[in-house]
Amino acid sequence: MKNDLAENPIFIRFLEILPGAAAWTTLLMPIIMAPFLPIFVASFILVFNLYWFFKAINLSRYLLNGFFGLKRNMSINWLERCKKTDDLDNFARWLETKGETNEDKHDLLELKEIQKGGGALGNWREIYNLAVIAISSESLDILKPSIEAIKNSNFPNENIMIVLACEERYPSAVKIAKIIKKKYGSDFKYLDYFVHPKDLPNEVRGKGPNISFAAKKFKEYFDKQKSITYGDVLVTTLDADHIAHKEYFGRVTYCYLLDGKNKHKTYQPVPLLFNNIWDTPAPNRIAAVGSSFWQIVEAMRPYRLRTFAAHTQSLETLVDTDFWALHSIVEDGHQFWRTYFRYGGDHEMVPLTIPVYQDAVLAETYWKTFKNQYLQRRRWAWGASDFPFIVTHFMKEKKISFFEKIVQTFRHFSGGYSWATASFLIAGAWVPLIFNNSFQDTVLAHNVTVYSSFVLRLAWAGIFLNVWIYLKLLPPRPKKYGLWRHFGMVWQWLLSPVVAIVLSSLPCLDSQTRLMLGKRLEFWITPKVRKA
């Protein structure tokens, strides 16, 4: 339905300005107001720090639960679970006697509902997994382990298809795709590559147009296969460096079956940026682990979960949404909202709580590695550009309740706002003391210092939990590194406060500022480097 305000360029521009303006107002307010209203500023910082204290406790709880869920799902043979669905009565009895977790109980309830309605699950043997892998400037050494991981996964290769999405502007991608097709073409039900022409009209330079082009080309082939329907194909988008856990395809197939092959659901793994974690410098390791842990936390909060990096949707869903966005450089996060609005808000994220391993940022030199990390985070933070899209679509959408619109808008806005400001504010509790000498001797000034120091000390205590989980998830130490490298994996956490500001909040603020000033961010591919 048409809404004049939602289509007004001035209003849309206002929505682009709002995230950056809110962040800068929050950060500058303590500095500007401290000489005149030190009590107000100190109270604000104190309340903010206490808020983050309680939030950190809650996040630690989610992280711990997510870690145990991750380890559990990695240890289960999900193909065997799929096979158990052949006999629903026996499977239900098995869940009643063997089921231990809340997820097992949920699966049992789902089965009983299906049985009560006289229905049946789909046949797992008729479900096909299609991996769409984007290739640009990556080398064969990067892509080959990803293909090997799919080949050696615990799921029948005759039910796996692969499409390599190559960019014309990277001739090496086509050469690599030809090598992969020749070597692995006979190992899967289907393997082919498609070359996305460069500089097509109405497209940004990015991953979205590339994988959309390849998937549409695959659909042309698929439409000739009369025996398979769109609902029988699960499509997982991967980057060249992504290594799916051996149980990934079994896990997502099982969840899809239990959900009744519901096209309104999107499946999200946990991205662990651990492929080359032993080779990266300490600041980049902290950044990689921080991103990974945040995704574990989000997996425990499905109502907040969004598509990020690798994710899975049915081909039926992708056809309904016309595949991925052609106009966004953050096609992964944007895909959640495209699907959400396509189905009038009837869209659910399903956390798989199983990993897809990715590369941490690494380059030829320390400085270049640091710079690339910053640029990667800045691109990720460009998700702030979704804010006008979300608000204007909510204004046009009549099927979604007003309360739902407010909640979803707030979650998106507050997520980016906290990302850009939290680290600065937690570290800046001393600002009122610097800009107002008379305030230093007050009781409130003393309390601000005491409570802020207390929050920081507790934050350090929480780091011990992070270190323990990190060491449990860390891949084996390469033989080329001695025991001293292991110590480095521990002391690196001393850099956490600096990394949180310089490689997290600052690039996010940079991205929001560019959006505020109308300076569009171009797509930037993180170079993939692995040491021998």
C-alpha cells in the first residue's frame, strides 16, 4: 500500500542520518555538557555502566549455554537422526526415552502434533542441499578445503549440489572453478560454475548480485528436473573460505524436516572465525573471537537472530524473495528483512547451533592485517543502512502489528547504537572529572569512579569465562608453533578494551557517520591469506 511519507526522499534521508546522529550526540554530550551539568553527565554514565554490568552477566549466561549447545550438536550424528524419522512412532518413543535437552522435548512435541494431525514428515532422502559458493580473488588453496569439507561431510554426496559463483572481474576465479569442476564434478549430484558479468545495470558491486546470478542460472537447470520441487532443495550460501562442519547438512536437513519444510524459516549456523586463528596477530584474534562469541550468544536468542555470512533457506523461499539483494553490500543481514517483509512478518530464524568455520583477517604484514580488520568491521556495520528500509516498509505493511513494528525497529536501531557507543562510554567514565574540577570532590564523582572501576573489574572477571570457552573451541595448535604460542592465546585478552574501541566501536561509528553524511560505502572484499 502506498505511503507518501515512506517514499519521501527527505524523510528517507532523515532516517539515514538518525543512527549516526544518535551515536555522535551520545558521545559528544558528556564532553559538551560536563562543564555545565556534571551531575547529569555523571549520572548518565553511571546508569549506563550499571546497565552494561547486568547485561554482561546475562550475555555470559547465554554464551555458556550456547557453548554447551554447540558442543552437543557437533557430537550428534544428524544423518542418523534423519534416518530415525523414517518411522515416526519409533522416533517419538526414542525421543521420550533418550531425549535430554529442551530441543529434544521440542522435537517430541512437534512430532506429536504431526501424528495428531495424521500427517507425516518429508523423506530426508528427497531433500537436496545446494551450496552456492562465491568466488572472487581467493586462491585455490582457500577454496579447496571448503569443497573437501563438503565432500567429506556426514551426508550423502548424491544429495549435495554445488554452484560456484564467479565474478567476471576476477579472471582467476573462473580458472579455479574449472579446476574444481574437473576434480570434484563426479563426486556430487551436481557441480557447476557460472560467471557473473561485471557492471550490470541496477546492481552494486558485491556478493549479492553474484550469488543471485548463479542461483538463477542453476534454477534454469533445475526447472528441467521434474522430479524435484523447490521445497525439496535447501540452499546454503558460503564464501570461498567457509568450511562447513561435517554434521552441518545433516543438522539443517533434520531441522527442516521437523519444521514441516516450512518456507517461512531461515536456518543460521554459528560462524567461528577459527580457520587460521593461530596465524593471526593478537588484536585480530580478539576481534575474531569477539565476533564468534557474539554469534553464539545470538543463537541463544532466536528472536534477535539475523542472517549473517553463511545461512540456509529453501529454494522455494529464495524464489519467493527473488534470491538476494542486488542493491546492498551487506546482502546477508539484508536477506532477513527481505524475507521478513516478503511474508508479511511471518518469518522465523532457526539457530542451528553448529559451526561453519571461517577465516580470521590475515594479510602479508601486521599493519595491513590491522587495516583490513578495520575495513571488514566497517563493512559489516553498514547494516545501519537497512534502517530506512525497515522503517519505510513497516509504514507500508499493514499485516504486522504496531507492537511488532516498534520492537523490531528498536532492536535494529539499538543494536547499531550500542555497537558504536558502548565501548567509548564504558571507557569514558572519567570525562566529567576532567572537564569540571569542582565536581571532583563531590560524593557523586566518587561513586562514579568507584562503580565504573567495579564494572571494569567484573568485566575482567568475565573474560576468564571467555578464555576458557575460547581454549575449548580452539583448533589444535599447528606443529610449526611451540608452547609459547599457547600462552599468547591467553595474554592476548589484555588487549580486549583497546580492540573493543579501535576494531569494533570505531569502525561502526565510521560507517554510521558515512551514512549520515551521504557517503556511500562501496563493497570491499576481505583478502584471504593462510600461512603454510
